[in-house]
Amino acid sequence: MGVFLAALVLLLPNQGVGSLPNTDDAIYAQMARELISSGDLLNNRWCGVIQFEKPPLLIWALAASISAIGETIFALRLPSTLAMATAAAAITAILLALRAGPWRATLGALLFLGSGLSMQLGRRVMTDMPLVAMLLVAAAALLAGRTTLMGVALGLALLTKGVAALPIGGLLGFVLIARLGWGKSLWTAVVALLVGLPWFLISTVQHGTEFLSATFGYHAIARAAGGVVPGLTAGELLDVLLLEWPLLLAFLAGAATLVRRTAFARTVTVSPDALPRKDLAIVIVWAVAALVPPFASGTRLAHYLLPVMPLLALVAALGVPGAFLSSWPGRVGAAVLTALLASVGPGTLAFWLNPELGAELKVVGERLAASRGDRLLALDLTNPSLTWSSGQCVPMVVTDERFEEVQRAVLMNMRAGVVLDIEAGLGPSERPRHVVYRLGAGAEPLLESIGLRPSPLTANYGIATER
């Protein structure tokens, strides 16, 4: 609890600053807004159309936060902020359960909180941080023998990101079976299913094969096996991971020390630094389940690497020599070194230098909000941030074939019918009144040819309006 509260003190001050990036953040925010307006807790909507791609837990949390605080950036970021603090507390609990001691436990939490990817996703309105938090709670509960809590955490993980919870959650389940046997593990499975399964069952009854094909066929199989949503190459994903090089170096040092310490424990009867090898299986399971899926999947996105951050922090903390932490100078030195490692990584520095990614589109969207009811379009731009900040759905008109392929690959776009080609979107019979476009992309002649006047609005975007 102390680590949770301390993490909140570190995280909360700047969570209400800035705007939403033009990615999943605005999609979840808009879904929460439409949940509040519709009052429908079971069906997620985006642009007025029921969507099956996203389980509802984060959307429920966002709707509750907005209802309690108001429709602010702080309210939207609060669920992920609480999840990040929970993840840090769970890392502390895992290290304590591994008999690493309170100082190592604190250092592990600090390393996780300071990594660039953790800091970014702690401010993002996305499912990744809540998912990792619930899985870490499940791991901590497993080590503590709290099988009911483990079941609740696994069920909430399933409600957070669906089948994405299965690699780590499933392997944690196998570890539980190995430790307790099938009979004693059954209660945990029952609790997990009672918490996580009802929404999927109700949605299946309501929507049948349409729900199943979207949730499992598309999201679990097609995206993982076929890469229907283009992402990074394996090399590019590795480059993203290497941005956390200070944490990677700490991990390698910790792993080397851990191997040496475990080998030493075999040769002596008692060692103050000896760690329970049976419990260390949790670290191995997490490593396999965190590293293999993003690199093996057909769709690779940078935020898929978030589960690797607690792994790096755990091993780095476990590897700190006990002798180093036996005196106050050593403890203070370890804390200072941890803070340094958590701040000098390129990912962390990039976050501090540019924590906001969507400020310009917020300005554009707010300008469009004054034209509520008019026909609005975005030319070769994704629309979630514009839809959120303008308060109305803004379809996309696409001129680039590759961009069109990417946008039509997103199931939510297909279901909502928001991706249009030139003929459907900029035809003379249904000429839009406002079109958002990117400056420097050569869109001005096309816009002028249909009677719109292009006008720059920000450094990178403009709005074309009727003459």
C-alpha cells in the first residue's frame, strides 16, 4: 500500500496536462463518452456502431472517472495512472515474496516506474497498463498463496484485453497447477471465469457468430497470425526495446548475479542471499510469455513490449548484492543509481522532452466542434482524435492506397464505415463543408478543385472550408 501511494504521489501531478494523442487513447475516450450517453454497459460503441474488438473494463473505468470528475484529460488518464501504481506495488509484493528484502523490492518498483515505456503508457488511455497491472497482481497472489485474489486478477485481465491476457495468465495458471495440483487450483479457475467470462457469454448470446468472429477470429487469430493491421518489423521492435538500454544493462547485471547466487546456494547449507528456486519459475514464465508473443505475432506494435518492463525491473532488483544493501551508504547509493538508470534512457528522456503527441489535432478538433452537424472529413488522416475533440464522428477520405489498406484493416473502421475513397468522400454531389488535411502533402489542389478554400491552422494541419 505504501508503494502504491508513493507511486501516485509521483505520477499524479502532470496527468491533467496536455491532450490525447491521435491513437487508441481517443478511441477509448470516445467509447466511454458513448457509453455514458447510451447507458449501455454491455455494448461498446464507436461512431454509434457496436464494436466487439475491445472488452469493456477500461471503458467502464473511464466512464466512471468522467462521471465523477468531469470530461477532463485528468479523468481520462486516471485509470491508467492507478494501474501503473498498482503494477509498481505488485512488483514490490513479488520481490518480497521472493525474499529479496524491502530495499530490493523498492528498487524494482522504481526501475519499473522510471522506464520510458512505462512512463508513456502510464499516461495513455489504453488497455496495456491495466492488463500488465492485473497480471502482476495475479503473479504476486500466486506467490503469496492467495488463490482467490489470483482468480479475480486473472478475470479482470481477461476483461481488460481479452485473449491478450492468455499468454502470461495461462502460464501463471500452469505454475499454480504445478505448485498445488489440479484439485486445489480449480477454485482459482472458477473465480477467474466468474469474473471474466460473463461479458463474453452475454455478448455471444446477443450477437452470435458476429461477435465470435470479431473477438477471436479477427483479434486473436488474424491479427496474430496474419498481421492484418500492419505494425513494426521484428528488427524495429527490437530497436524500441533497445531504447531502454539502461534498464537492459541493469537486467543483464542482475541476471548474472542471480545465476551466480543460485549456483552458490547449491554448495552451502544456508545463504542469506539464497532465493527460492521454485518461486523463481515465475520470472522464467513471465520472460517467455512477455518476449515471445510480440516478436512472434504478425502484428507488432511498440506498446506490446510493456510486459517486458516489469521483467527487466524484477531481475535487475533481484541481482543487487545483499552486501551492498547491508549499510545505509550502500542503500542510498543503490537508490541514487536506480534513479539515474531510470532517467538516462532514450525512451525516458524522449518522454520528458515531448510528453504530448496530439496537441495540434486537439486544436483542429476543437475548431471543428463549432461546426457540429456539418459534413466533416479528414483527408489522409486517422480520425479518432478529431472525433473525440470535435464531439462528432469525422470520416476519413483516403487518396493513398497503402494508407487505405491500413485503415480498412482496422475492424472498428470497417464496422463503422468511416474509411471513404475519393469518389465516395469528395464527390460533387456530397461535397463536405470542412476537410482537415496535412500541410505539405499536396492536398491543396484537390481541395480547391471541389470548391473548398484551404487554410493553415497549426504548424502541420489545415482546414479547407466552403468558399
